[in-house]
Amino acid sequence: MLIKTGTMPPLLLRILPLVALLGWVSGCAHRPPAPATALSPSAGRPEQTASAARLAPPGTTVARMDPSTAFAPRLVVTTQVAHGDLFPYAFGPAGDRYVSVSHLHRGQRAHIIPFAINYGVSPDRRTDLTCELEIRRPDGSSDGPAISSVIWQGAVASPALVIYPRHTVTFHPLRADPLGDYVITAKVTDHLAGETVTLVHTLTVADYQPPSLPAGFDAVAWMRAYYQNPAPELALSALPALTLGRPSDRRASELPGVLGFYDQLLADNDWLLPAFCARLAVADPDEAYALSLVLGHHLRSAATPPEGVDFASWIRLADFRAYPWPGDTAAPLTRTAQLESLWGRFFASGLYAPVETILAALKNHADLGAAYRWQELQNAAGQPADLSPSALADESEPSDYSGAPPAEVRRDVLLRNALWSLRQQARQHTLIRAYLDWVARLDELPPAEAVLLRHVLAPDQTPPAQPASEVTELSSR
């Protein structure tokens, strides 16, 4: 069993001052946190946190959010990789709430997060909250010594705040670990009030067998809502429905989103790689092609076979691994296919990072209108004005008499596609809307980019006007 501790993700640290004003969270880590997507477990157990000095002697008068009720911590055990990014919205009236899990597969990761609610605050507005975590294996034995950690020690703005812990724990059952029920016990202590609450959660660890899809399964709806309730065990069975089962005239335009989705999903659930490779070896040609696309795209940057990918699959995927994927999100944002791939990564995780990357297209604001002006000039000169996806994907500088669009035109089309997709997704996903609202409230964007973001967030009765020629990229969606 590998266990890893982590600290607050970057997004949560950036928005803490604003969140505190709304009464959801307080405080921050005193050292730079690991990236929210850094989920690889560390070898070995984290250092034990020594008991800290008490902030107030016993008997100190404490204030609570609700003096009539007791200290009420909460324990969440979730597979949602964006648990840190989700936190400011998890307790709001319309937020994307945490989903606790009770079943896990070998190799899968679960994030153990104790929250403090209705805790004591001293007269000088300080609190002292710690947690002791113990995991017992199916045979009842302890999985090593208890892990002591700090939830929060220090000043808080109000006892009404829900506190995100300074440290979280990632539970990772390995292949050699026994199957069965693992019992997680968290003893959360409010040292100012002198209260300890014991919370217990049971995780059943089992081997993975790809399940059959439920009756009436809607693969597209499952993919787009995956981040709200992750079900990675369905990923292998759902792939044919997301590729071969889609209308033929939509497969090409939807493929970058599917590839981005599976790239993120397999990065967060590498325990699925052996099952994907095993299916590749026996699949019919159509399904094998879909699997090759997904696996080849996922392994495009790998120099050697990662754990879970056998050598036969590695060799079979050579051409797919070497393909210059137009939607590669690791490359600088220059193509509209990358937007679709980034949205796929968001659907697979709920992380803020893909949305932040899409917002980078707002830097092209100086090129706004370039496509329309170029098309007018081309038409006046009797020259072709090709704004098709294939023409826009060609990043070579065109000659003076070429019909290929120049760089500023491609940047304009990318910007307009980014604005359109941000607007549409923000109206369909409350979390995306919340992320964009936070960016607007942080007031860190340059003025021109801030104007464009306000336009994205504007009410629907004022849709963005686009010349018909610039909707080419969007018409197939």
C-alpha cells in the first residue's frame, strides 16, 4: 500500500481571499503546493506531524458557527482528481459536490480529505484542528502507524468558514495488497474546544473486470458529466460507443475531444492500461482501431513502455504514437482541435487547468476581425479565401498569392472558437461558469482580455456576432 500526502492546489491558493469573503474556506499552506494533477504516489510513508503547541489553555471561551450544536467534521473519500479545485464550489448552493466512494480497484487512487465544520474559535480568532488517520487492512491489521496531520492551526476570519485541510492523503492499493474491506478511521480533534470526533469509512478493494454497459447508456452524456461522478471502470466498454457508435459525419470533429478525455482519464487511472492493451490484442478491426487511436495518443510522449503496457502492444502502436496529433494539448495553443481536446480533459477531471489554457486564446485579442478583413481582401482580388479546418491547420507562412490564411487569421479564428466554446460550456456546466466567474473576480487579466471574458459571461440575449465565414470551424459541432 502506498500513501501520499499533498497540500492545497494552486487554484485554491489563488482564490482563497475571495472565497474567505463568501465564508467557505480560510487560510493557506505555508509552502508551495504540489500541482493538482501530481497524483503519482511517493515511495514510502509521509513524515509524522508532531503535536503542535495548543493555542489556548483548556477552559478558554470559544465561539462556534452554531453554538447549539457540536463540532461536526466531515470525511470525504473520493476519486475526483480535482478535489482541491472543486472545494470552493462543493459547499455552495449550486456547486458540484464531492462524491464519496465505497469501492476501489487495485491501483486506483482515492483521496482522503477531512473537513472541519462548526469548530471552536478563540477570542483572538484562532483555531487549532488536527487529524489522526489510521487504515486497517481486511485482516484487521494496521497498515502502518497512524498518520498525524494538521487541518488548520492559526487565524480564521470567521467560525462560519468550512476549512480545507492543509494536508490530504491519497490511498493507493497495490497489486500485491489483499482484496476486501479497508477501514479508514479519522480522529479529528478541535483542541480549543477539547473535542474529538471519530469518523469511519470503509473501502472495498476488488480486481477490475470491464463491466457491461447499463441499458440505455448514453456515452456522450457519461463523458461530459464524468468529472461530477467518475466511473473509470466504464471507460473501456464506453469507447466503441464514443467512436464507432457516433454518426459518421460527426466522428472527425468529435475525435479530439474523445482523445483528450481518454488521455486525462488514463493519466489519472493508469491501472486501466493493462485492460486496454489486453482488449487491443483480441478486438475486431474497428474496435482495435479506436483503441489504437486512444492508446497511441496517450503514449505519444512516452520514450519507453510505461507500466501496464506490454511490449507487443507498444510495437503495434508505433505508428499511432508517432502521429503528429493536431489536438495535442502539450503543444502551444494554436489550433481549434486543441480546444476540443482540452474540453475532453476537463470532462475527465473537472480541473481548472484546461479552462485556464483555453483562456490563453484571449491573448489573440489584437487579431480580432482579421479573418473577416482577410476574406474581404481575398474576394476583392479574386483570390480564394479558405477558412476550412485543413487550411487553418497549416501553420506554414503562406506566399503572397496563396489562398492559405496568414497567421493573424488563424489566431483570430482560434480566438473566436475559444470564445464560442467558453460561452457554450459555461451555460451547460456550472463548474465552468464558476471558474470563469472567479477569473473575472480576481481581476488579473489585461483590460482587453477582461472585456472578452465579460462578453463570454454576458446574458444569452446578446449573442456574439460572427461573420458567416468564421463559423466554418463551428458548424460541424
